[in-house]
Amino acid sequence: MTNHLKEKIWGSFSGLAIGDAMGMPFHELTPDEIRDRCGGLAATFFPIFEDEFIHIDFQPGQVTDDTTLTVVTAKAILKYNGHISADQFIQELADWVKNNQEIWQYGGVYGPSTKLAFNHYLNNKFDAHQDRTRSWCYTGTSNGAVMRVSPAGWARPGQWQEAAKLACEVIYPTHPTDVALSAAACQAAAISEALTPSATFSSVIFAALAGAKSGEEIGKKVARQTGQRYPLPNLEYALELAEKAKDPFEAADLIRRRVGSHFHVAETIATVFGIFYAAKGDPELSITAAINNGGDTDTIASILGALTGALHGVKALPEEWVQTIERVNQLDCERMAEAFCLLDEDSLANR
């Protein structure tokens, strides 16, 4: 087991949970509302506000579905030694859904596409392979397709093409659309590249672009075609905006106003990589810009945390943030990192 890879995966998981918990209280607020409520820039774990309508009774530092479903996905990938198929993941997810109804049915925490799929699983009537019939255009296009896919990158460090393929296998069962698979492959490919010793924020961007294109091509073959807001053009536009911005906060503001920062995967991918580019991959700066930008703050900050943590490792994250996440949630991010390192060692040995 290499300490370098362990620290990167540990940083990715910790960063993901930190962004999730830190962004949780600000979900669906505007940037002005966030500043007014925090007395300035939000840069730590806040309690929920009195008018909270989603994360009822959540504590400061508590993670949401972004982290919970990442763990579910990670454990399924580990169970199958990194070679899980969509059908195998469907079975793992169906078992989790039936055994954890009190978690995913709680309030409005879980997203629309995910919750719809879970209800089908619960009633034994969901078949992703036949779910390409006429449907609402937004079904299966939400950012639940991206928030839990980072483990596909952890399982394939330095193999972005394979990470993109694995991402499509584990995302298809809840988000069987072309745009969802494109966004998922984008994040997984970027994580895969970020875990390499020579990775830079620029090389991660290149991997993200390639992954988005690869996922879109896979989606055309296996998923429902939506004909709407593909991640790759939005991502390219966001990078153009970020290039012109003076800092990540201005980049986030420009992207939110011109592309959006809410549930759709194309908006999420644009915001994530625009901020990532403007912050040059800095974890603390990226997460802080995300949670102050409004919109789907917890998911966007979570994805950014996974990305920047993978690039720089756990030591680049504020120690207080890492400790808070472990104390509140008992995630044992280090052990998860060790498990994926062993998986990657086995993969290298069998090549």
C-alpha cells in the first residue's frame, strides 16, 4: 500500500464529506442570504437555520445523502473487487433501499431521480434496462448522478477510461440517461487522474473533458436520450468564464448567473469545474467558494471536496475540518482509503 495513494483517497473521501456537511445549511439559499445569515463569508460548519425545510434536525458537521450514497456505492464496488456490473449494483442498491427506509424516506433530503428509483426498488418494479421509454425530460438528469460516483475513480487511479466505464455501471441503475452518464464519467475520470502522483489541476481538467465525452458516447448506446443540456458544452463554457474571473468567487457567480448551480447535472458539472479551475484546485478555497455561491451548495461543495482532496491529499485539508467530520459522523475515511488501496494493488498485480 502506498502512503501517497492512501492520503489522496483519504483526502478525497474526507473532502467529499466536508463539502457535503459544510454546504448543508445553505442549500437553496442565495449568496446574499448566506452572507446576511453568517455575518459575512461562510467558512466553517454552521447549524441549520430556523426556516430549514430539508435537513430537519441535522447537526453542524452532519453529512447528507451525498456522503451516505457515496459510502453505499463504495462498499458495493469493494464487495465485487472493483469489477461490479450494473445488474450487480442494482441488487446491492435494492437490498440497501429495503433495509434503510428510515434513512432515504426521511423528509426531502434525497433527490427526485434517486428517490423515484428507490421507490421502484422498494416495490420490486424497477427495471433500468427497460426504462428508456417516454418520460419526463428531467427524470434521471439530476446531480445525484455525480454526487456518489467518486469511488469509481478511487477504484481506477490513473485509468480514466476505465473509471468512466465503471462510473456508468454504478450510475445507470438510478440515472439511466445520456446526460447523467456523461456527468458521472466526467467526475470519475477527473478523480482517477487526480490520484496520480504527477496530477495537476490542468491535467484533471483534461481528464474531466475526456470523461464527459466518453460518458456521453456510452450514454448514446445504453441510456435514454434526453436531447437537453449536455454536460460537456456547459463545462467548456464554465471554463471560459472561469478564465476571465479574478477569483473563484467571481467565477462561481458568473457561472451561477449564466449556467445555473442547481440540480441538473450539466449545471453542477459546470459549477464544480469552473470553481476548481479558478481556484487552481485549492481545496479550502474551492469548498468555501461553493458553499457561498447558493443553489445546491452541499452537492456542489461535496463534489469539489472529493476532487480537490484527491488532487492534494488529506493533509491539504484543514485538520479541524477533518476532525469535525469524523467526530460527528464516524465515517472512518482512513479505513475506506486503505480498502481502496488494497483493491488497487490487486488490480495492478493482475494486469
